[in-house]
Amino acid sequence: YMPARADFMEEFDNYAEWDLKDIDFVDDDSDILRALKLAVVDIYHSRLKERQRRKKIIRDHGLINLRKFQMLERCYPKEVQELYDIMRRFARVVGPVEHDKFIESHALEFELRREIRRLQEYRKAGIKSFCSAKVYERVKRMREDERRKRTMLCDVLQYIQDGKACQQWLSKQAAIDAGVTPAVTTITVSATGRRSAPPLNLTGLPGTEKLNEREKELCQVVRLVPGAYLEYKQALLSECKRQGGLRLAQARALIKIDVNKTRKIYDFLIKEGSITKA
């Protein structure tokens, strides 16, 4: 788009003029040839009308600055974004103001429903005042923090009898806390503790030839066949491109496998630069 000219550098149906650039109307044309040339001109006029119609839709709905439009769209909750994607094709039928009112009304409905669910949760817990609700939310956060700590403790207890494995786990957690993506490593536990599964043999498996060496190592460590890994990778890349970024929770909701495997795939793709964090 060229703001100084208020026009697009490449038009819709950009080569429509090519069909009539060599047409000349001369006096000795037969009636059939003249009618054929006029039909070509009429077709060209209809293509120009369609070009102007599309320009009008783009200008009326503010789609010239597409990046700004996408940023505004991401301000809505996920459920409203899905509705936005579905209803976008009907925006040309109604005006831009009516379309925005429709989306905003559904966003307001979503917020009201979420607030109603929150109040119902308070009532179910026997809370009848907002002061009690504040105490309830504070205690609820404390309870969730304690639950996460217990989960981390259970995670490390399986390695506690092997000093080397425990040290690897602590180093990995320290890297995560520091915001650094830890390298994909295999924790080998001694015979007195819990043994980890051996690496997966990728020989002869379909899709192995499409992986690089680092991806092969990842599939061996997490024991994931190459075909499934490529499918999960494509799903994460598509979602990251659509959302402009991807969180771990979104990745876990997208691919329904073991959460630890999802975490390793997610961290690996972040480290490789294939996807970005939201």
C-alpha cells in the first residue's frame, strides 16, 4: 500500500488490462468481431468493479494496516478470537460498525459469563461478601502454590537415591528458573532407583530421513516416532504463526500427549528458533 497515492502497488486481478491491451476498434470490423470486442470490454468493466469493491471493504474495515488489526484482534479472549475468525467472512455483508458491535457484544457476553461463574464459585464455597472473596482468592493462590511445590518434590524424589541424576535435575530446574532453555539430556538412574527407558531406535522408521541430527536425538530421548514428531511440530508452528507466539499451556492443549514430552518438544523448538514465546 502506498499512502502518498492512497492506492495499492499491486491491484486485485492485477493483469486484467492484458486481455484488452491489443484490442482496436476499426471501421471494417464485422458485426460479430465488434460484438466480441465489446463483450471483452464489458468483462473488463466487471473486473474493475470487483477491484473497487474489494478496495472499499479493505478501507471501510480498516484492513490496510494489517499488523495493527491483528494486534487489536489478539486483545480478545481466545473464545472471542475463534468467533472473530468464523465471522470475519460475513464482515463484507454488514457494515464495519455493525460488525464491530456484534463482536464487542459477544466479548461483553463472555466477560459477563466468566464473572457469573466466578460468583457462583464463591457462593458454592459459602462466601457471601466481597471481603470474604478476597480472603478466598488469597488462600486459593497459596493452596495452588503448595500443590506445585509438592509436584516438584515428587518429581525429584525418584532421583534422590542417585547423586548424579539428582544434580542433573537440579541444574535443569535452575536453568528453567533463570529463563534459560535447558539442553535435552537423558537422566540415567542407578539400579537402586528408577530406571529411565532406553533411547528409541529410529532405524527404518518412516520420516527419519526428514529429521536433522538434533531432532533425531530429541525423538530418541523422548521416545517419539518421527512421523508423530513432524505432525506435532507442524501443528505448533501453525498455531505460533497464527497467534504470533505460543505458550507452553497452549502447546499442551494443542497436542494431547504426555505433558513432559510436550515440554521437551516445546523447549526444543524455542531453542531452535522455530517458534517464539507469547
